[in-house]
Amino acid sequence: MNEDALIAQYFTQSEVFSKDKERYKARSNESTKMCIFYDEGCSIYEQRPAQCRAYPFWRVLLGDKTLWDRYAQHCPAMRSNEGKLFTPQEIVAIASKSPI
Ligand code: SF4
């Protein structure tokens, strides 16, 4: 499968990711609305997209508390102390690699 066919089959353009450039996200399952690569965990974890590696330290989230709070409604690690804690330096380093 060539790159264009792979992108067409597994990815879709995203409004959030395409404000300034062409950006793609993994397609969602029509019935579950979950990422098609999610199966009791990320089935492509080692090859997951850059935005998944940087999440939740996307620059768009770090710069918008309202948006951060909205995403945190669906991510327990963002709203509790049960997830891994990061130093400010670690957060800056991860955010610098975020595509959004
Ligand atoms: S981490 Fe994996 S399962 Fe989660 S959104 Fe990214 S590609 Fe999909």
C-alpha cells in the first residue's frame, strides 16, 4: 500500500490539525466514535502519530484553559493526580514536539 492509500484508509483531515497546514488524525470507528487504532489500548503505540505522543501537552491546550478543561472531561489523567506528573521542563520539551 502506498502512502496516499494508507492515509486515505486510516486517516482523515482534522479541523484542529489543519488550521495552518494539512494535518491528519486517525479515523474514528463509526459506531463507537473511538480511534480505529484503539483496542483496549493503542494498537499502534510504538508508531502512534506525533499528536498522540505529545498529548495532552498540545500548545493549543496549554494556551487555552477552557479547551484544556473540555478535554480533561474525557481524560482522567488530566484532572487528577493519578497520572504521571511532569516537570515544567518536561512539559515544555514535549509541547515543543507537538504538531498543534
Ligand atoms: S494513541 Fe493510538 S489509539 Fe490513541 S488516538 Fe492515538 S493512534 Fe489512536
